[in-house]
Amino acid sequence: MRRPGPRARSGSFVRARGLLVVAIAAIAAVPLLGVLVLRGDDAQAGTTASPGFARDVAPIIRDKCAGCHRLGGIAPFPFRTARDVASRAPLIASVVRERRMPPWPPGPRSPRLVGQEQRTLTTRQRDTILRWIADGARLDARSVGRPATAIPKPRAGETVRTLTLPVPYRPRSAGGATDDYRCFLVDPKLTEDVFVTAARIDPDQAAVVHHVILFKVPPASVADAQRLDAKAPGPGWSCFGGSGIPEPDGRGLGGGLDDAPWITAWAPGWGSDRFREGTGVPLAAGSRVVMQVHYNLLNGRTPDRSSAVLTTVPATAGLRPLQTMLLPAPVELPCAKGESGPLCDRTAALFDLVRKYGQGAGLAPAGLLLLCGKNAATPRAGAVTTCDRRIGAPTTMQAVGGHMHLLGRSIRVELNPGTPRARVLLDLPAWDFHWQAIYQLAGPVQAGPGDVVRVTCRHDATLRRLAEPASARTPRYTMWGEGTTDEMCLGILQVTRP
Ligand code: HEC
């Protein structure tokens, strides 16, 4: 059903004002009538309220699409002129109908998340775009208008720290891959302990920077990070799932799970990540930051010198420290039907992990099975994996994320599943490695002793046929690991603990 448009409403308003007003309005309407006649069947618009481009559609494209779809932006084509939009009307209709654009991975089972309204289309906006296209995608303007830049201003008392790549880096491909994951070690030059209150990425070559994850490097790990950096030619080192820096002082899996070194994850067009008022990520004097940048080589290999911008306040500001809780679940993913090869055998695949990454990596699969109360001697293989963790102390959940690699299908983080107090904290029903972020809950969630958080992942070994480079397509029994051909199932919770 179509709503009565503004013109219909203003008509009844005019009648109520008496004859004189009607006469004036009639004279004023002559040029308008001319326009309506010229626009042919658009003359119906007055009664059926067909959406207009300039009035209804352009503002939506400008606010919700053109931040990425601009010249030099991450998206493959710009929405700058009205023709840019009209000429792609059928494709736009399909991505909008299927909710593929704008990209917003959380599904309808997720709770309300900060930024959702700015990033997604409302039902009404979706309807407006689809009706405009169904009615012929007619134009009454030339331009879409300039998108607003979503760069937030630092607040009073905040120091802005810009972390720039030491030298420009030319993204490169390993064995024909179309993505390059590179970790850069940058120095925020902290002479005192601080809290990070917001983090943002300023991509230099916005067309190639697909996403960025920031990790803290505590003083005890700086030497390890510098070794990695020195060993690899050029600025930074190649890294895939994480930073590749070993846990400090040999803390095994489990040790670092309650306070892990994440700062934030960022994707283009998603603005900045300002942590909740009164909270911040603590960063000790002498810490470094790893900027993991995912370059999309399909958009070129222009040398890039992106920067991360952190706003900090001194530790004396007494903010509540944001800590990152990691919720890993074991991955025991057998080869898909029809796949075969020596690495489809679990033991052979385990030896391969040890060969590539050392003894520690070989212990991770068994460690995770034990951590999650599963049988480590004869593990059950399957596409779905879960892990429950008991919350030991009062905890306020502020933000939540999920992490898998290329064979991930979906991931969910929930509190107290199967009880009357059950609630979903994040549901990503169609996992996309290329759109990673940490989502701030619109309302913080309190939990405490007796509560359980569960992470559930579904993997799909058939996705391997799409993996890059081609060498990543070798069939294998897939377990937890850092590499492109390994997998993860990781819930990420940013919490404060009073
Ligand atoms: C956060 C950045 C971002 C925003 C916001 C965004 N897009 Fe995209 N868009 C992309 C990227 C990147 C691609 C390339 C495909 C991919 O990586 O998913 C794309 C691809 C597309 C495509 C081509 C799809 C295909 O199958 O070839 C269309 C059409 C599109 N976007 C329309 C829109 C519309 C309409 C909006 C706003 C309602 C929008 N996009 C908002 C980043 C964005």
C-alpha cells in the first residue's frame, strides 16, 4: 500500500485556509503543473507518492552508500552522479532486497548495536529505493551530493596520537592470492600509562584497505614483535588471523583468555570506534601497537601509508578498563564429501601444524578440547562447534565480536543459552572474513558468577574451493591455527569488571 505523499497532504491543508489562499496557490501551481505534464506519467506522483530521486533517494545513497562508493573508495564503483545510481538500478535493487548492501553482518537475532541506525537501511528507506527503481529509476537531479565525513572530533582532555606506517607499503600477493594481510608495528610513544578512548583508521589508499585490526603489544612482547618485523623483508610482516606475536611469558591457551591484546577492529565506512563513555582500553607506557591491515589486491597495489588515530587520556582519568575476553572453541573440521588427500587424516594434519608453526601450535587443538570439556583423546569431528565458559566474577559486557577464517559460515555468542535468562549477544548468520568488526552493545549486559557464555560456530569445508591462493585449496582436516588454511572459532567480548 502506498502512503499519501506530502503533496496530497498539503492539498487538504490549502483547502482549509479559504478561497484567497486557494487562488494564490493556484497561481503558484501553474509552473508546477507544467512540470508535472512534462514529466508524463510522473504526473501520477501527486496522488501515488512515487519516490523522487532528489527528494527521497539521493539523501539515502549519500548517507548510507556513498561513504564507501566514492572515487578512490573501497567499493568497486562510485555513486557520485545521479546517473551512477540510475545506470545500476537493477543491481542496486537486488543488493538492497537481499540486504547485502550496506554491509552489516549482524543478523536479526542480534541485540541492538551502536551505529546500526547509521549503517543500515530502515524498512522505509529500503522500500523507497525499491519503489523508485520499480517506477523506472527516473532522475530529477544530476548529483547525489557529498557524503558527510564521519570523523569525530577529539573531546576535551584527549590527546590525539597518529600511528603511521613507517614507510609506504606496496601490497603484494603470496602465490596469486587476491588479499594481503600485513602487520605493522607502530609506536604510540607512550611515556605514561593511558586509556584509549577511541580508535579510527585513516586509510591512505582507501580503495585497497579493506579492514584493520589493532592489537596492543605490551612492553614484555615488544622484543618478540621487533624480531618478527626484522625477519620479514620490507615494512611489517605477513600475518593472517592474528598478529602472530607469541603470548608473553609462555602463557598457554587459557592464560591469556581473560585479558587479551585486542584494541579494536575497523572496516571502511563504519566511522570510528569510540568506546563507551567512562571506559577505555588501558595501554601501558612503552607499549607498541600492531596494525593488521587487510589489503584487497583486486583494487590495485598502490603503495599505502595508512594511519591509525587513537585518542587517549592519562591513566589518572580513572576510566573503567576495557578488557578483552576471548572465547575460543575447538575446530575439528573433517574434509568435505568428495575431498581426499593425505592431510584429510587428523594425525597427519596435526604434524603439518607442528611443522609449520612449532610445538605450541600442535598442542592448541587438544588444549581447546580440554578447555571446553570435550574428549581430547578421540575428538568428535563436525562442522558445528561450541564452547561454554562460566563467568567467575561480576562482568559488564560492553562490546562483542566474532572471528573465524575463510571456512566460516556463521558465529553466535550468547549468554545463558537454554535457560529463561538466555540472550543473544551477537549473531553473524553469514560470516564474511572481509567485514570484521567489534560491535558495541546499545545497552551493556550485566553478568556474574553462575552465568555462562557460549560461542557457536559453523564451518563449511566446501568453501575451501574458493580460497586464495590456490595452494590453500589442498584438502585437509582443519583445526585451530593462525594460517590461511587453518580455522578459528573465537567469540570476543569487551568487558569491564567493576
Ligand atoms: C561499508 C562500505 C560500503 C557501503 C556503506 C555500501 N557498499 Fe556497496 N559495496 C561495497 C564493496 C566493498 C563492494 C564490493 C563487493 C564486496 O566486497 O562485498 C560493494 C558492492 C556493491 C554493489 C555490487 C554488488 C555486486 O554483486 O556486484 C552494489 C550494487 C552496491 N554495492 C550497492 C550499494 C548500495 C545501494 C549501498 C547503500 C544502500 C551500498 N552499496 C553501501 C562497500 C559498501
